[in-house]
Amino acid sequence: MPADLLKLSMPWWEFILRACVVYFMLLTLMRMAGKRAMGQFTSFDMLLLVLLGNAVQNALLGTDSSVAGGLLLAATLISLNWLVGLVSARSAKVDRLVEGAPVLLGRDGQIYREVLRRELISRADFDRAMREQGIEDVGDIALAVLETNGHIALLQRHDAAGAR
């Protein structure tokens, strides 16, 4: 086994620092991108994910190409993700900061078009959510909510459900 595979080109702590900076910057950028980007994963989103990985590679590794450096980065990123999950689970304030809050998209048969626009949800996306949840008419919606995971949750009015 060549010695270069395990030889780091920078101090170990710099790998951890780079991983922390990149992780939290990407977390911030992804949070700013909104819920729709996370909840409705398309081929364009997959392309973005691959390109993001490539774009931040040098920021993470610098000039290092060792196995040890890659493993140290992987362990740091996995640990950061676990830590953010742990803190989010124990703190509502941190969870709201990381995950955001549900957004009301409509109520009592009225859809808030400005909110749809702000959240980057097309009417076609909303209509698809209606079909998937077995709601045929907007008037049958009691409550429409964009959940923190990007899923559109629709609650059907009781009088509409009972009429069928």
C-alpha cells in the first residue's frame, strides 16, 4: 500500500474546519432555496445535487487526495448531520431554524395564489397534490399546507367527504 494514500496534505483539523464551513453554508443555502426544492425532487434537482458535490469538492479537500483525508471528511460530514439532527430533535427553536415551519397555502376552498408564487409552487403542482390525495375540486379543501419536507398536505372538508 503506497504511503501517500494515508498521508494528509494539510493538518487534520483543517479538514474538519473545511467540512464544517461547507456543511453549514450548504445547509443555509438549501434552507434559503425553500421547501419545494426539497420536497419535489426532480431530475433537475438530481443534476443540481451532483454539480453541488463537484463544486464543493475542492473547498473540502483542497489539494489532498488521500484516502485518510476523504474518510476524515466523510466522518466529519456524517457527524455534523447527526449532530444537527440531534439538536433539532431536542430544540424546537433549532428545528424551526433548520427545517422551517409549515406554510398555509389555502383554507375553506380558497387557494392563496401569492403564497403559492412565493413558495415556488405551480398550480400544476398543487393540482397534482389534489389528485394524489383524492380531492377533485378546490372547493372541497378545508386546509392546504406546505409541510416542512415540501409535501403539500390537503385536508378535505367534512361536508365534501360526506356527500360522496
